[in-house]
Amino acid sequence: MVELRPITEDNFFDAFHLSLAPGQEEFVSHPVRSLAQAYVNRNQCQPFGIYADGKMVGYVMVIYDYDVPEYDIWHMMIDKSEQGRGYGKEALDRVLEYIAIKPFGGSDRVALTCNKRNPAARNLYESRGFRATGAEDGDEIELAMTLGPRETED
Amino acid sequence: MVELRPITEDNFFDAFHLSLAPGQEEFVSHPVRSLAQAYVNRNQCQPFGIYADGKMVGYVMVIYDYDVPEYDIWHMMIDKSEQGRGYGKEALDRVLEYIAIKPFGGSDRVALTCNKRNPAARNLYESRGFRATGAEDGDEIELAMTLGPRETED
């Protein structure tokens, strides 16, 4: 059972203590650095702790790019001691559910970047419907998807 | 000529690149970590770049503690390549001028903490009127001052 909880003064220190696995530092920013970026983008983003069974196991930030416009997923990571349990997939589902609420603006487009040399992350994103757009920046490729109409219950 | 400029998306990357001198890492948080704390305290703090001749040479954060109430000075640092030029003293003067405007609340009390093994910092703060309050937390001692009435021009 994976859930997202906003980063606040009550849990930010747990985010400081999350660890990237060796070799992953080059692919994703540490949550401390991400939260510093959250400060300067504070009116258009929402950083979350990823929780499993009440414990913070990872981190992700959702930011709205008003210029495109689109929702961007930044800096998603699972602590090195908590990887391989499917938390990334569940967290991504929660992130897409959050974005479907359209907390900042009405765009249906969701985008992120992924390092070319990080196939595990790319497979995760593609399993949830993201596709390469062809845009690249150095080793980073852009993946994007369009949110479908929200399902309604009869 | 030292001035303070708010940290924004235009200059935060310069703050990421500031460097503490060897041995100072144990005394003060790096600006990246400070900005992460600024995110969770975003309604009661103001982080600044310290500029000399238009170049960012250091960092400082002012935060209002509504519980005391008081203004706190956090994480003031001068880049290792820019130390020894009096920028710390001038920056502290600018910080006290900023606090005198009372940007968050009406308290006249200004406090900070300083490591016992960092006499250079303590001398700087005492030269500007800060005095030890007797409060300690491990190796950190609290220094405080009370702002005087604002000078008015005739």
C-alpha cells in the first residue's frame, strides 16, 4: 500500500535521509536538492514523500510548467534499501492520480525526462503509458503521455 | 559594496555552487540544504544570496519564529574563495537592516546559533552586538541581540 504525503516541516528530515543507490546519483537529484528547487518554484509544485506501510521509502515532485503547459514529474526516487518491491510503479500510479485532479492547471500532458542509460526507469515509465517524444538533452530523453478522460462510476 | 538579493529561480543555481571551506561543513549547512528547509518554512523565511560587486559570494536565510517570537539568522556563509574580505560583516549589517523592516512580525529580538569551536563566527556576531544567552544545544551556543529604535533622519 503506497501513498504520497506532501513534504512539510514534519517529514522533510526523513527526505534528507533517503539514499540513492550507487550509480543512481548521476540519474536523479537527491531530494535535498529537489526541495531546494521546490523553494524557488513553490507556487507551481508539490513535493511528496512516497510512503509504504507508513514509512517514507522514496520521494517525487510534481511541477506545473505554465509555459507549455504540462505537468512534469521530477526527481522520483526510491531509497536504495527499498528498491525492487514495486514501490516505484505504485508511486507513479499515485502521482498520475494526483495530476488527474489538475491541482495547478488544466493540461492533460504529463512529461518527464529519463537518462538513456537508465533502462529500469524507462521501462517503468513505458509500462504506465509514457512514450519517448524524440526530444533529448544530452543523455536525458523526454517521455510524455496524455491523461485520458477521467473514469466515472455508474 | 555588499548587498542581499532574494533567492529566486534566476540565481538559485549560483547558490548551489557556493563552497564551504574545509572544516566549515560541520559548522554550517550548505545553501542547498538551507533552501530545502526554506521550502517547508516558505511562509516565514527569506533566503538571500550575498552579493559583492554583482557576484554571489555567500548565502544567508532570515526566518521568523512565531512561537518566541524572534527573527533568526540561519546558515550564513561566505564562499571559501571569497573569505577574509569583510563580506561577512557587511552582509550581517544588511541582514540586520532587513530585519529592522520587520518583514514577518514585530519582534525586536534577533537570535542565531554558533558552534563553540568557531571563534571567527562568534567574534563577527559579537562585533555587531550579539551576546551569548546561556542557551546551548550540544556544541551550538545561542547568541542574541535586541534591535534598537530605528534611527530617523531630521
